Amino acid sequence: MQLKNSLVLFTALTAATASARLHGHERRHHHDKRAVATTTTSDVASVSAVPTSDSSSSPSVEWFNHPSNGQYTRKGFGGKTSSSGGGGTIFYAGNVGDPWGSNIIEVSAQDASQYKHVVEFEGSNSQAWTVVFWNKIGPDGKLTGWYGNDALKFTLEPGQVRYVAFDDDTQGGWAAAQGEDIPKDSFGGYSSTWGEFDFSSSTNNGWSGWDVSAIQAQAAKQAVQGMKICTHDNQKCSTITGNAANVVNAYTEALKAVNGIGGNEQSGAVRLSAKLDFNE
């Protein structure tokens, strides 16, 4: 994705240790190391289920619409945390929610259009899939968000559709895999196919970006699951099919040093559709 001083593509951190990962990412972006000031609390948000729908249902208000008065709701989000760590570095910490993870919430199809940044998730047609979401910066204030943490976790039954809203200045990812658990690498990091995001980044003048990434899965020598992320009108897409047989505008381990892959939007609301188990 074309984001100035891109922060969201932290899956480039795939060397043998966490330290080596950081070095690899910094070489790519030519940024100096900076310490991260802890902006989170020790609390982690507790997420409650909300009504979901299957692919045959249709809300009276389309989920990708916008409020008629132009005012987006923050209902259900926790407090916003102040950014820290310095813009333009991988250590930049945007809004991680207070408590941690409360910046990423599930919403109903009926309410989705009232939120600024929304992703529609469509499950596999044949299997239940688990989806886990995290902030790039973990509850400890370090670059550990994807090491066993989850701001939100749910199971998508076959054909089911669910909606997730993201607060402004949220950077992170989601991992998805069939079954009840997400695969992990030898260091405890989620290692299935990822969706990566950066919504209304304060260090990138309000731009948003996203991509599909198989970097972690391939680095761990594990299966690559299919995933497709597009704007709701299918104008901008990032896709990987199962086992990375077909990759379009998305990240593989071989492309981890390349900038500008994925989709982006200038400041404003974002509406994305994510298809899991994508193999077209």
C-alpha cells in the first residue's frame, strides 16, 4: 500500500528472532530505532458477542453506507490512547484502546454503517474458521501484538458474515485459519495468512492502508490460507489463494522488502470486504 513511511507492514519481521525481525524491517524503511513509550494499561478489553448474519440475510441499511449527518459513532469503543514512539518508525504506537484492544469491536450488520472504518468478513462455504485480531503494539507497550494476544476473536461458521469496526489511528492485523485455533510459529506468533491494516493513521496524514500477507506463514514453513481483501466496490483488492498459488497485490516472504503493495485510501471512512478461504 502506498502509505508514506508505511507502518502497517510489520510482517516483514520474519527472521529467526524478534530482534532480527526488527533489524530487517528497519533496513527496509531506513528508520532509526526509537523506544516506545507505553501508552496502554495492563487491562485488556473483554469482548461480547453481537448479532451476526449469514450470507442469505440482508440488513435494511446497507453496511457500507454512511450516516446521513456525516457523524460516525464510537459506541462500544474504549478510550483512545495517545500516539507515541515517533512517527515514521516501526515502533510507532497509535491508538491501541483503553483498555487495550477496545479499539477493535464487532458490530451488527444493522449498525455497521454508523462506524467510520468497517470490514465485512465472509467465511468459508464449507468449514468453520477462526479469526483473531490484534494491535501491532501489544498490551505490554512493545511490538508484541500478534504473540498470543487478541483484541477480538470469533468463529465464522460456513457462509456466515460478520462485521468489525476499527477506531481511528488503529494499526494491526488479523489472522484466520480453519478450525478452532490459529497456527503459531516457534516463537508463539500467529503464523497463518494475515490481513494487515492502518486506519486513519495520524502519522500518515489520516491515510488508511491494508494488504493480505503470507510472510509469517511462509517464514514458519506452514500452510498459506487463501484470503481476499477489497474495497466494498471491488475497485482495490489484495488477494492470495491457498498455498499462495496465485498472489495479486499482496505480500509473500519473497516480497517482504517491497513497499507499496496493497490498497490505500486518503483520509476518510473505509469500507472493506474480507473473504476467507479464497481460492478463485
